Amino acid sequence: MAASVAAAAGRLRRAIRRSPSWRGLRALSSEAPPTQAAAVRDAFLNFFRDRHGHRLVPSASVRPRGDPSLLFVNAGMNQFKPIFLGTVDPRSEMAGFRRVANSQKCVRAGGRHSDLEDVGRDLSHHTFFEMLGNWAFGGEYFKEEACSMAWELLTQVYGIPEDRLWVSYFGGDPKAGLGPDLESRDVWLNLGVPASRVLSFGPEENFWEMGDTGPCGPCTEIHYDLAGGAGAPQLVELWNLVFMQHNREADGSLQPLPQRHVDTGMGLERLVAVLQGRLSTYDTDLFSPLLDAIHQGCGAPPYSGRVGAADEGRIDTAYRVVADHIRTLSVCIADGVSPGMSGAPLVLRRILRRAVRFSTEVLQAPSGFLGSLVPVVVETLGDAYPELRRSSAQIASLVSEDEAAFLASLQRGRRVIERTLKRLGPSDVFPAEVAWSLSLSGNLGLPLDLVELMLEEKGVQLDTAGLERLAQEEAQHRALQAEPVQEQGLRLNVHALGELQRRGVPPTDDSPKYSYSLRPGGGYEFGTCEAQVLQLYTEDGTAVASVGDGQRCGLLLDKTNFYAEQGGQASDRGYLVLVGQQDMLFPVARAQVCGGFILHEVAAPERLRVGDQVQLHVDEAWRLSCMEKHTAIHLLNWALREALGPGTEQRGSHLNPERLRFDVATQAPLTPEQLRAVEVTVQKAVGRDEAVYMEEVALARTAHVPGLRSLDEVYPDPVRVVSVGVPVAHALDPASRAALHTSVELCCGTHLLRTGAIGDLVIIGEFQLVKGITRLLAVTGEQAQQAREVGQSLAREVEAAAARLSQGSRHVAEAHRLSKDIGRLTDAVDTATMPQWQRWELQAALKALQRRANTAVRKLEMGQAAQKTQELLQRHTEGPLIVDTVSTESLSMLVKVVRQLCKQAPSTSVLLLSPQPLGQVLCACQVAQSATPAFTAEAWALAVCSHMGGKAWGSRVVAQGTGSTADLEAALSAARAYALNQL
């Protein structure tokens, strides 16, 4: 039996799975209906509020505020990090929290904690779930109370039979010098849990850490036995109670926290499954309305909970994927995270496309089906989270719009896969280049896991090694974009250009790059372009009649809708297909202007010939991000002139989908106030959602327009004019002087049609290129919003540190911790992506705070050193030698005690040892002037620290060192013996 219990306990964190026995649950009784999920959630909150005096706090947004380390909020404790870290502003409302409880919306998809790949495959994993939690801060209560409350709620309120509950506790970690958490064990035994159901585990299972550094501590977990006595226990974790009592320092050591906290978390979905006696979380009323709506909307067979090989056609897998993903999408969009190009928005885009694929391909759902499920999510979760009701229409519209765009890509992707498979031999792997061209990083925007699934269904293996290589190349390319260099790539040399001119080939017509419009819902629609292949070039520039077999080539067309890199705007990327043959993509990496001709850099997986008719498709997300940045650059240029005066001139710029760079001539370095004013001016223009007008006019009409911005370069005639908020004709009227009050520029780039889509602009970097030229780095949209939130979060931490410093520290350890926190904050402010004006302000504030903190540490250390000196002098009244132990928090403090002792007893030589946690020992010594040169401090410290397996350093008079020993008396004896031998 013991072996079977150990085996079951070793799988404590596995999903709830089918069990032959669910006896003992009242929910299975025919006399009482199962408790509804909403009642389970309410019972938890009411229990802690009414019975135990907890304050109920609302769920934080799933979008982390000011924490760039997280893609999504993934645990209930995220919003309370400032309390755990000791950085909470003592003037804030959160500083007054003592015992609180809530139900937190959590998303685990992407990043370190991601369940996305497992959703659908089993009966328990989710990307969105609710975490029920209760907290006690600052020692409000600890282990005994936390365990008692949890046991009371589960057994008395929810009525779970006690014999179905097991618990685990921390069994210790000898390597870290941590003993077993016998306190938690004894609490459970005193509550009546039999010793046979109290299990001991190591740090991997029962020691919780927030990160590489920070508060941490042992945890105890409550588990439910699915078997219920029928055979070996089948344990699943219900509730985790974390007792934060240590702090993981930067050196890896553990120090006791000045204040202890309780942090607990219990998944609502899993708890509801237990209380309702269901086979899985998907069989509860949190999901059954959605599963019913999917059945009615698709006409697929009813959901039956099958997994693995038993799930023929993967119908039930698709039910679970769609139900889970629409909940995640609804919650995230309601909290301000929309599908996008990078970070959390990219993960959400992947979730949406995964849901579309399963709903259409497996469940045969009609177009627009996903959006129709949003009201069902709102009905099940809207009472607990009112933001869902407020955003219901917006969520449905966004989901439906992205679904329609993806369906078109998915249909083309299927055709590409089919055609590629026909060309492969029986043992060939699917080419990485083709998979990449289909992916979110390539052209069609299909999540790579979907591409792999589509191939897996056909029994084909993907070239994963090649895919990793392409991913690394993409990462390197993106890293270079932060500071772009001029890539050579494929170009037309003077001889190729001369040959084209001799043949009378006209310059490429690239006017279709401006063919795009706004849909009624606000999204952009980009037209395709049909063109003829005029010439093909190999990588060395040789003109050829055809290419193929994966060859990289230069492609010249009679016209194109691709934007070729110029004017500081990055080239478009995308793909082309042969007209009449939609099942093979020819990826276009970029386009360049060569003497009026647009050369496309293309990979040709199949034969491509001169004379072929092709259809071109730009990567819409890439293009839209470039448009957003380019219009933002125009507004930035205008705002700089508004803030710094009309003499401010642009000296260059570069933009890509990630960020923008702008060089400007200034009389003096910019101040924080000027940078902030520039951002405010841009924000106002964005907030007005002004129309952006573009028109080609005769170059002569622009010659004398007051305020018109242009660079010192040659412009074509006619020239394109871009005007924000004012029609071009009006802007060019000298009498209107409109160009003095808005952005009007000569520009060939692609732009937004309205400024609102920029979202926001934040200048995140500023430095001097040369005297008089300032370079600004900026981000827009979601990245800008995140930068502002990071800045606000760091500003709150700096304010909290200032308030803590003003309150004063009573202990040296507390002062040291505050000094370290200020240093950590300084590093964070120096490196964070945040508003530059705010960075400068916080850097100045932190510099002053660090000086004050260091002064406070020195004063406290001197005072404490004086106290310890007097205590030691009272114990050692005479003799030429003092060898003893003393309790100190740092080596510098120990040295101060030694120095003060020797100052008050000049003829005495002193060596002190200070034991630290985990067996480490600090050592400091000073030799009396009368004892040198025969007796030196450096040799004395080295002898003692070597005895402890450590090291030492110093001079003939003063030295220090460290070691590690469990036998301090032996170390002290060695110190005395060495000194007496020298004296």
C-alpha cells in the first residue's frame, strides 16, 4: 500500500482524469443537484469575508501592469508582489492590507507557464482559469490559522469527506540547510488528518519561489483522492498554501524575512469538478453551456468527453479547444489585450487561430461562429467579471473579424501543404522553408503548432532542425532592426540597369502600394496586385529566364504593391502566387529600389519563368505596423517643432514594425519636460483620431508653403504630400497657413488613414549622435502602453522606497534591505523600456535616495557596533587577546565592531566570527600595533578561514574573510591557538 501511495503522490500535479469511483460526493446523489460554479465561488469569498474577516478585492486585469516579466497574470499573488517584495508604498491602500481574498482571472499561455499545447488533449488543462485565494500579510496569521481555515472550508462548507483528502508538506532540503516543515505537519495531525495521509516531499514539490530572487517559503498542499478507496489513491492537487518566510538573495542564499506572509491558491474549475462529481472540468456548468452552444451551432455530434485514440475524428478535442479558447479570448480582449504581432497579443492571435482551425476543420462550424459564442461566455462569467458585459459587442466584433481573415489564410495554407506533399517522397520530411512561409513569422499567419498538427494528421514529419535554424535567423534579424545596418542583398548593377534601359523596359509601377482602405469596422483592407514577370536574376546578378527548386532570386515585375525600402521605412514582406495556381507560395523577403525598378527578393520553391503572371500579397500585419510607425514619425516631427521651436529640423529616421528611430537637430539637449511635452502633443493628435490626407501634387506647388516639412533631398515631380487633419489642397494654400499648425510633409511612405490606430507614442531612448544631433527611439501602440505601465510601476516603487526611507529603519538589516532595494530599482530604471523623460526623473530621485540610504546604514551600523563593542569589552576585561563570536548582518558591520574594539583597547588584538544562515561564517580581525610585524592580521584571518574551508584577505593590521563550519568552538580554538603562538 505504501508503494502505491508514494506512486500516486508522485503525480500530485497531474490533471483530473476519469476514475472508476467517485463515491462519497453529495453531488452524485439523486436527492441534491450539484452546486453551481457561481455558488462555489461565492461560498469561498463569503467564507473568508464573513467568518474570518478578510477584505474582498477585485480580480486584477489579466494584462500585467508594469511587470514586463509576465505575458499574462498567471497567479492570484501577482497583484500583491509589492507587499511580498517590501516595496509597497506605505501611503497606498495596499499597504493597509492585512487579510484579503479574491477570485483572480489567470491566463497560462506563452512564457514559462503555458498550458496551451495541452488544451484539448486531456480533460483538465485550460489557458484561462480562475484562482481562488486568501492572503495574510505581515504575520496577520500563519500556518495554523491558514490550514485550519482551509480544512474548515473544504470539509464543513463544501462538505468534502475528510477521508478523500490528503495533504503534503515540505520535507526539508539538506543542500540548502533547510529542515522539514514539522510545524505544518503537526497542524494537519492536530486537525485529525491520519499520519498515513500526510506526505512529505522535497523542494521541487513543496517549496515555492516567486523567481530567481525574492520571497519564498515552504508550502503545504491539499489533495483530493479521485479513487475514493477503490484501489490505489489517485491524487489531484486542490489547494496550495504557501508560507513565505525566507528571501532568496542574489547570491542564492536564504535569509529570514522580516515579515511573514500567507499566499494560497485553489483553481475554481478543479474545485467545481470535485464538488459536482464530474469526470473533468469540462463536464461542469462552467463549460456545459459553451459545449451545448457549440453542438447547436455546428451540428457536430454531442460532446462525450473522449480523449486520445478513443476520440475518433478528434471531435471532443475540438470541443474542448474551442470552449477553452473563446473564454480566454473574451477575458483578454475585455482586459485590453487584442490579437497582434508580438508579446501577449501575438499569443492571443495564436489562440484565436487555433480555435478557428478546430471549429472549422473538425467541427465544420460556419463562418463567424466563434463570435457567436461570446454572449455565452458573458452569461457564465459576466456576473463575476462585469467588464465582460461592458465589452461584449467589441469582443464579438474583433473575434469575427480576425476569424474571417484567418479562414482565408487557412484555406490557402491547406492547398500549399497538399501541393508540397505531392512533391515529397515517402521518407521525405516536410520542408522547413514551406512551413515557415505558412507561419505567424512568415506570410500566412498560421501558428506553427497548427502546421505541425495538419502534417501530423497526414503522417508527415516536419523538418524541425531546419525550423529552429530559421527561427534563430529571424531572431538575429529582429535584433539587428533595433539599430539597422545597410544590407546589400540582391541588387541590380550598372550593367543590368543599362540592359533594361536599352530594352526600353519602363520603371516599375509601384502605385498599387497605396491601394488600401478602411473597413466599416475599422480594420484595413489591402488589395492584391496582378503583375507579369519581366526578368529574373540569380544571386550574383545574372539575368536568367527561369528559377526554381528553392533558389533565391531577384524578381522584376511590371508593377507591384510592395513598398520598397526607402525614406527610412522598412521594406514590405509577403508572398506571391502564380495566377491560376493558388497552392504554392513564393515568399518575398523584401523589395528594393534600383534605378526606378523594384527588385523583389524571392525564394522560388517551384519553377518561375519570365512571362509568368503572378498575384502579390503583402504581409498585412507587417505593413500595418510600418504605417503606424511612419504616421507616428510625422506626428513626432511636428510635436518636436511645437516643443522646441521652428528651427528644429529632422536629420534622418528609420522605422520597422518593432520601433522607430528619429534624428533631430537641436540647439541643446532635450529636457525631461520637453520630451514629456512632445509625447503629450502626439497623444492629443492620436486621441482626436484625425484623418490623414495623401495626394500627389506638382512639386512647384510645395515650394513656398509656410511650415511644410521636407528633408534636404531630391523629390520626384509630382510629389506625394501627407497632411494630418487638413486636406492637402487646404494645407498647400499659402493663405491658410495650415501647415504651421499640423503635420504636413513631402513623403512617399505608406501611412495610416486615421491617426487613432497609432494608439500611443512613447520615447524610450535619447542620446547625442554628435554635437547638435539627438537620436530618439520610440515605440507605439501596445508597446507604448506597456512602456507607460512599466514607468508608472517603477515610479510607485521609487515613491514607496522614499516613504520607507522617511519612516526610518530601526535595525541594520532593515536599512541594508532598503539600500539593496534602491540599488535594484536603479538597475531596473536604467534598463527598462519606459518613457525616457520619466527615466531621467527617477534616476535623479534614486541617486538622492541611495545617498540617504547609505548614510542611514552607516549610522545604524556605527551605533550597533558601539553597543556590541561595549558588550564584548564587558566580557573581556583584560588580556592582550579577544577572540569571540558576535551576531552581525554583514562583513562590513563585523569590521566596524573590530575597529571600535581596537580603538578602545589599543593594546589588544581582536578576531571575531559571525555565524550566518546555512552554516556560513564571517571573520574579521585586527592586530595591535605592538604585536606587529611578527603577528599579522592577514595571516591570522587566513589561518582561521582556511580551517573553515574558506578564504581571507586584508593587510598586516586589518583583515577579513569567510568560511563555513558547524563547529564554531573549534574555529575559535584555532584562532586563539594561532594568536598565542605568535604573541
